[in-house]
Amino acid sequence: MSIVKRIRHKAETAEGVIKKTVGKSLGNEKMEAEGRSEQAKGQAKQTGDKLKQAGRKFRDAFKH
């Protein structure tokens, strides 16, 4: 997993949090829902990357 992907996924999560907060404060339900969606998508990508990394570590443990 490259550092660029990790940063991109964290930024997507942060953008979702910001959009959700702004939407909530403005009373804009659509923006709030979009923010929640972006936040969840970024978190899912981060979790997927963590699983890939754990799988590689597990695989590498049996190579030696």
C-alpha cells in the first residue's frame, strides 16, 4: 500500500466529516448525507488497505 493511497483515503474521510458537519450546521440534509457517504467510503477504503497489508504480512511470515 503506497503512502499516496493512504493519504488520499484519509483525506476523503476528512472531507466527508467536514461536509457532514457543514451540512448539519446549515440544515442542508443533502450535504450532510453526502458527507456521511464520503466518510464511510474513505473508512472502507482504509479498512481494505489494512486488510491487504495484514494479508501480506501473514503471507510473508510463511515465506521464510
